[in-house]
Amino acid sequence: MNKYLHKAGLIVAASIPLFVLPARISEGQLKDPVNLIGSEIVIFLMCLTCWYATNMVQQKYRGWPGLLLSVLCCCLFSNVFYFTFNPIFKDFPFRTAQNPIGIKILMLCSRGILISMILIPAAYFLKRDRDARNQRKENERLAIEKVKIENRLLDQAVTERTEALQQTLSALEVSQEILEHQLYIQSRLVASITHDIRGPFKFLIIVSEEIYRLAQNKDYDQIGNYTLELSKSLETMYGFVNNILEFTKLPVHQKLDRSESINLAQLVKDKVELFEGIINTNGNQVHLDIDPFISVTSNSNFLGIVIHNLLDNSNKNTRDGLIKIAAYADPLAVKLSLENSGSVSHETLEWVNMKSHNTYPELSKTETYGIGLILVKEITSLLGIQLLMESTDNITKVTLTFPENVTETKPEFIKQI
């Protein structure tokens, strides 16, 4: 039940007493106003009770069962209210009290039928209106639920699109960082070509000048030795430059994937042979203390560039001295160290030992650090090799720690120096 049911009940229950009021006045019942008002109130209450009973029946029963039960309720309450209140208030349609009980019941039932003819249609239309209102509310609720579901789906779609966009942006940022990193490495590799071959070419120039001097003096025996040395150096230089040029044609990460087992002693000896002439020119000597059976898993080209630049830096900072290169293996890692006389600045030492490899030096400091040292720091980080530089008592030592699995293999051939 709702407010419409109560309002309609009051209106219908009040209209029936008002409807019969003119007939009762015409019969002279106005002469007893107390009885008239009291009986009108009784009729109002009876109609209101019949109204609620009819609506309850209509809610539970539909069709003919509901119609018959509604009529019976009206007949029943007509009798109940008459026999309850008639001793106090004389009610229509009884003008005399001499009628038999059966006649009274039939007349009261007839009045209940007349009342039901008014109440049942009103209750029926009210029920239809209530059902229509409920249906509209249900439709509105379903529409609201649909909108809520659509909003949730839209929010979910927006969230998913936002996450996808964020992932895409993150991937683009990573790609941009990788691209910038590759450009940095490629630029350093190009610079390294000039940097790494400068020393050996200087030695070739010296040998060429010496050959020219010996030719002027017609010292042909010495010319043969120098010519052979020049040929060997040019052959070594050609192989080195050709390897670097082929290496720079590939993307950085593609090259990093090309790992292989490398005999550390053989790789170091090859690099020492490349610098043999310029090392002798500086009056230096190289002492090797490397287990010939140690191999590491890494990229041979990258690792070769690292050793090349470290050896070049050691030779440049040493005059008439000793360059010590040692390597040993423990169960967890392999360590390769290069030691030479001389010291480096505290600023350079801190920068080399800095864990972050993305901290690039300013262009003005490139010469201070050296292109070769910058390249060593960058490549060791890419290869996962720990780089440590120590400088004490006019001795500089650089240590490379390989975290990869260590294998011991017997090399096919190791050249003696």
C-alpha cells in the first residue's frame, strides 16, 4: 500500500455517504441530525474498510476469484457494521426494525453489492495505475542500472586504454633510451676507431721513417727487418680495423647477444702483439700472468675493445716501465687486472667506479677522461663486467670481474712473448 491507495480510499469512502445524503435528507432524517451524522460516519468507515479489503483481495487474487471475493467482503462488512452500530445509529435502508433477520441480511448484502460496484472498478483502475507506476519505476531503475553498468564498462575501458597507453608510452620511453644509448655507443665506437689506431699508426710512421733513413744510408740488411716488422704491423692493423668496421654495422643489442667462450690469455696476447711496436717505442715491457686454461663467456669484439683501450691507456701513462697483466679464476668469477705506473685524478677515479653507466661526462671533460676510458666504462656495463680502478703510491690498477660461468679449456696455440 502507498499514499495513492490511502488518498483514493478516503475519497471513495467519503463520496458514498455524500452520495446517499440527499436521499436520506429527503426522507426526513435531517430531523435527527445526531443520528444522521453518526450513521454517515458509520457508512464512511464501512466503505473505507471495504476499500482496503477489496484492494487486498485484488493484490492476492486476479480475475473472477478476486471479483467474487471482493463482492463477498463488501456484503460481509455491510452486515457487520449494521449489526454493530445500528442499535446506536439508525442506518439506511431500514426504516422499521420489524423486518425479519433474513430480510435484513439480504438488504444489507444488496447494499454491499452496490458498494462493491463502486469500489471494485476504482480498486481495479488504481491497481492498474499502481502497476503502471511500478513498471515505470522498474524501467527507470533498469535504465539507471544499465547506465551504471555502461559507465562501469566505460570506466573499465578507459582504465584499460589508459594502462595500455601508459605501457605504450613506457615502451616508447624505453625504446628512446635504448636508441639514445645505441647512438651514444655507436658514436663512441666511431671515435674509438680513430683513438685505438692512433698509437699503432704512429709506430708505423716511425718505422716508415726509419726505413727511409736506412735506405738513404744503403743499410739494406736492417731495411729487411724493418720491412718485415712493418708488414706484420700493417696486417695486424688491417685485421683490427676490419673487425671494428664489421662490428659497427650491427645493432648494439644484436652484438651483445653474440656471446661465445673466449680464451682470456689468447685474447690478451693478441692485443699485446698489436701494441708491441708502440710499447717498445715507449721503452715499456709487458708481464703476463694469465692462466692459459681460463675462458670466459662474453662478446669477443666488445671485450677486445675494452682490453685494447686499457692496454693503450696503460702504455700512454708509462715510460720505461712495466705493465703487469694478470688473471685468475675462483669458483664465482674471473678477475683480469692491468697495472702500470702513474696515477689518475680523484675525479676520474670516482667517475670510473661510479655504478651508474648512464652518467655521461660533459663534452669538455671527454679529453680529461679519455675516449677510450669512457668506452671501457660503457662496454663493461653492457657486458655485465664489474669495473674497478685503484690508484695509490703512483700505481694505477684496473680490475675487470667477469660474473659469467668460468670454464677451463686448453688453447690450441698460445704465442710466447
